[in-house]
Amino acid sequence: MEGNGDKSVCKMVQLSVRCMVDNHPGITKDLTFVNKWIGASDTSWENPSNWSCGLVPDQYADVEINTVNITVGSLVTVRSLAIKHGTTITIRLLYNVTVL
């Protein structure tokens, strides 16, 4: 966590692990971060309290949405996006959602 005056900024970072056996590197695996929509406050994507991790998802997050309505009012990039059938995501003008 980085301090910025009275504001705090949290970031998810991409992490990998590699097993070593007898000093020989094994395969590398990326760790994933699943951030689930809980919609605790409203329908706004940008509200951290609406997410299970307490952070708005970033490009390293695997996102799961199992609700009805969400509104996006920012430029969003996530690693993956799983959406329940029947979910409506409204993307405001000039914004987009990018899935890597």
C-alpha cells in the first residue's frame, strides 16, 4: 500500500511462482486473483465496496459477475471476465471494458 497524503492506493500485481527441484528450475505458474462482484453499495463498477477484494479490478484480476445490473463509468481492463447469463452491463459513453 502506498500512502498519498490522506489517501491510500492499493494495487494488485501479477505474481508467478517457480518450483526448484535439486537446484533445477521447474515450470512457472502465474497466480490469479479472482475478484467477485458483490454489489454491496450500488451498481457502480468503480465502487471498491462492490467487490469481494475491496478493490476495483485491474488488468491482473479475473472477474466474476453473478448479478443483474452493473454500470461502468471508466476505462476498464481485466485479465478475464465471467458473466452470469442475464447480467446487464451498461457502459457509459466514452468508456470501455477490455478483456486481455
